[in-house]
Amino acid sequence: MKIAVYCGASVGNDGKYIACAKKIGEWLAKEGHTLVYGGGHAGLMGVLADTVLKNHGDVIGVIPEFLKNRELAHTSLTELFVVEDMHQRKKKMIDLAQCYIALPGGPGTLEEISEVISWGRIGEHRNPCILFNEKEYYNPLQHFYQRMVEEGFLTAEDFSKILFSDSLEEIKSFICSYTPPAIRSYK
């Protein structure tokens, strides 16, 4: 399976985030999954890609031309797509992958996982969306999604199709048993 992982071009200020990226990278390689990611060598992106490669896994990067030099495009990937802009990067990653996982990251990571969650609700893909909740990083977002349910902006069923977890066993089980939400209809 090809799994898109969104994560920071920074490593954060706690070594647990680096350990988290390594843990996911080792898991992806061990399970025989192909990593699809932003194509950079910096930050958690680089740690993740290097870990998958070190463990003999395949890595596909997708990087826009204008970020190729700024983010130091990774030069040792299985495959690297250089695209025109961020919109093409996100679309290519969505199209390539059958699952989406967000590690801790900044606004770009949040924007990317939010987009795939939203696109899943309207039928643009039928794949699981997971927020790797290292150090309970995504708890505020999880509470916000719960608030959306309480206020009638998100169905409880659609919320149940988003996993917040730091357990690889739970993530594997979620992926294996995933049933896509009904495509949202409007009245």
C-alpha cells in the first residue's frame, strides 16, 4: 500500500517527534508499504524518508519546483516527482496514496491532512485519514472536530472515520477494517 505521510520540514523542539518519525518509517518499511511524502530532506520529512530507505523500503517524493532547492529535495528516493506548485503536490500525493497519515507538524501539515479529510467526505477519495497523536499533539484538533459534531457541522459517523492515535497496532487495525464514509449529500 502507498501511504502518504504529512509532517514538518522542521523537527520540533522535542526529540520524541524525531523518534515518532523513525517509528513510522520503520513500521512502513517492515509492513511493506511505500512512503509518499513531500520530497524534502529537511526536518521530520527527511528523518522519515531516511528511516524508510535505511530499512529497505520504497519512498516516493513529491516536491514543487520552487521548493526543490529551499527544502533540499531528497536525492536518494525511489522516485521523485517535481511538480509546478503546492496544489499539484497535494493532488499528486492524494492520487498516489491509499491512506493518509499526519505526524506532528506546522500549518502546512494541518492544512494537508484537513484537506484530505474534507475531500474524503465529498467522495474525492475513499481512503483512511489518521492523525498520529504523539504527545497528544492533535488533542486540540480532535476536540475541535468533536465540537463540529456537537454543533451540527460534522456527522458523528464522519468523525468516526478519522483516527487520532499513536498506536501502530490501532492504526494497522483501522486501515485494515476501514469503510469509507457515505459521500456527503446536500439538501
